[in-house]
Amino acid sequence: MERSQFFSSQAGRTITVPRQTRSRFGIGEVVRHRLFGFRGVVFDVDPVFANSEEWYQAIPEDMRPSREQPFYHLLAENDESSYVAYVSQGNLVCDSEGGPVDHPTVPELFEQFKDGRYRMRRSLTH
């Protein structure tokens, strides 16, 4: 399998990744955490785990996801607050609620919500 590398500022190191990966969710899609139930909108995708080792080790071993899968950056919300989450593909499902996410950063990154997903602001796309 061909591999490539990129520097992750979050991890503070170079990450080696497969040249091609298959992500289940795309930018602007609304998802739900399958265990904890919080919702979020995807604003970035890492092809494999690209966060710090401390972050990874803080996950209880019996719940720790494989590093070799896409990880999603989410503008997330639960009943108490809004926050940014970093979640493995295996822990996400499509959101059946279908409504918008009430996160204060959503208007900075996305233009509109239509048909269950957001469209990224044109000024942020390339």
C-alpha cells in the first residue's frame, strides 16, 4: 500500500497515512456519536488518527479506537454546551434528527443548511 506523510500541528509530529482512504462522512454532514449521543457537524477529516499521544492514551483502553481509520473534527453540541470534538469514524453514525447544529462557530464556517447538511463558505474552499 502506498503511503504519504503530513505534519499534524495537533499531534506535533509527522503522520504517515495511506495514499487513499475512504471516509464515510463529508465536510458539512451532521453526525451523532454512537455511544455518547452528542451531535456535530464535520468541519475537517484526518485520514488516520492525527492528534497527540496523550489524547489517545486518555481514552480508556477498552474503548480506544483503532488509529488506522478516519477521524473527524466536529463542531459538537449536547444538552449542556457546544464544543469541538475529535471522533473516530467507528464511533459516528448519520444523525437521524436531521436538523441544524446549534454551535456558535457554524456561521463562521458554513453558509447554509439544506437537505440535512451544511455547505462550507465559498471563501474557505479551494
